[in-house]
Amino acid sequence: MRLTLDEYSQHFKMSKEMINSKLRAKKLNYIIENGVTYIIVTKHSVDAKKSTQIDTEKKRTAQKPTQKPKTTVSMVLSLYQKENQQLKEKIIQLEEKIDKLIDDKEQMLRDEMNKIEKVYNAKDEQLKSVLELINAQLTAQKEQTIHEVETLENKVTHKEEKVVELKSYLKSLDITPQEKKIIKKRFLEAYSKDVRIIKRNDKLYLDFSKYDYSDLLEH
């Protein structure tokens, strides 16, 4: 059996000073568990009555509920103040997190806008290059068309130069006036049935670029 210092002092009617003196002199057997000193006693050193009394007191001590400290107004206020302070700290932390999230989102939006702006700028440069290329091609085609029109006009003018008035042509020939009258009459008679003869403003014209008039110009 093992007893605490209080139990040993009460049942053996011995002061704690004397018990400690005996412990220092190693006249009592004891052990220490979790900082508590227990004195080892044998059955024969304690009579049955005392042993029963000790066991009963131990049971009462074990069954006796520990009294809870009384709750006071100051304790309640202190508890509320502590919880209020904790809530304030949590609110501050949440506000800081919200501000950081807003800043991060705004930065992401700014970065995205910068990316989109760069893409559009690149597209604008590409479109500008394409438009400049198309404009250059159109200018080149226009110049080519102008040259072609000028060439065509020159060809038409050259062809028109081959269309001559019959009267002027006859003047250029080394023939007599009588022969000129005969040839002119021949053309007038053939005008209605010969497509080679052109008439404009009551004047007859010859197109040497297309037709041969050797049969009508005989003299």
C-alpha cells in the first residue's frame, strides 16, 4: 500500500516535518510519480480498521467532484473582449485578402488589355501593310492600263490614218480629172452593195487597213 504525505501524517499522527526528516534519513520507503511522493507501507504496519478507513477516505476523495470556479462579470467581459479582438483581427485579415484579390484581378485585367491592344496593333500593322500592297498593285495596274489605253489609242489612230477620203486619195494619184470622175462614179454606184465603201457626212472613205480597192481604182 502507498500513502501520500497527508494520508501518512493523518493516519499515523505524525507531522509533515517529521515525515520529511524520516524520508531524508531514508527511514521510510517511498516513490515519486509525476512529482508526487508516495510512502510505501506494509499491511501489517496498518491495522484493519485503519486500512479500511484509508480506503474509504480515498474513495471519497476520488468521488468528490472538483468545484468549478465561479463565473464572474469581469470574466465574461474579458472573454467577450478577447473574442471581439479575435474577430477584429480576422476581419482585418479578410479585408487584406480581399484587397489583394482585387489588386490581383485588376492587374490581370490590365495585362489582358495590354495583350489585346498589342494584338490589335499587330493586326493594324498587318492590315496597313496589306492595304499598302493592294494600293501599290492597283497603282501598277492603273499605270499598265493607262499604257495599254495609250497604245490602243495609238493603234486606233494609226488605223484611222489608213482610212482616207476618196476625194483626197484620188488627188494624190497621178491620173487625169476624167479618170477621177470615172472612179468616183464607180464607187458611188457600188456603195449600196459593197461593204468596203464607207460613207460619212456625204463623203466616201476607204479603209486600206481592212480592204483591197484595186478593182474599183482601175483606170
